[in-house]
Amino acid sequence: MKIENVLLPGKEEFDFREYKYIYIQSSNGKITKDNFVNIVASANSPLIPKNGGVLSENFIIITPDDRYFYGLSYSKDLIGWRQQIEKGVSILNLDMGEIKNGEHFSIINGENYKLEDCQFERYNFYDETGNLIKLNTPVEKEKIL
């Protein structure tokens, strides 16, 4: 079984789920790709959303200036989760971005990149033979754009 295409989380918009990408400063050391969702989601207290949840998309957008943004998504109470994540990002002094119109990656500080100029990686996924791949693995642009 060969996987031909990889879905880029957030490229298409849905009414029931939103996607954000969080920049994890490598100098921090306390926030990693394995714990960033929990740390960002729990940074603000009390919890704002009334239902739903947040999870890692195991997908990375790498900007042309080599900044790694790790994907997460949330569902159900989109307004509550959006506020929760935005407050967590602010408290932790992180950057956040999202895909706009399926063509651009926009960061909250105003930076904007064409997706075609970015690189992509994924991790914690199963390959075509059913093996779990934990390491960051490049994704060919042609398979997602």
C-alpha cells in the first residue's frame, strides 16, 4: 500500500475544526513537540472552552527563515478553544500562525509566507508498511500542495 498524498492540516477550512501552528523556540527547552499541546492549552486558567478538545496534528510547517511551527487543532467549542490557545500562546510568549485561503501561512506578528515557499515535515505517523515513524520526516511539496 503506497501513500500518494498527505493532507496538510488547515489547508482546507471546516466548520467543526480549526488548525493553528505554534512556533516552539528551541532555546526554551521546556516545550517540545511531544508536550506543546498540553503546555499551551493549560497555560491559561480557568479553562475557557465548555466542550471539545485539542490535539497535535503531528505536522510541521517550516518557514523560509527556518522557523518550525508545530500543528494543533481543536474542535466543538471553537471560540472557546481559540481564546484558550491564543491566551496560552501569549502567556508563554510564543508565535502562532495559520493557513489562509489554502495558499499562505500567516503569523500573528504580521509575517506572511506563500505555502509554496515553505517546507513540511510530519512525525508520529504510520508508513505504507504499518511502521510507526516517530522522527521528523520531510514531506514532498508535490504531495500536499
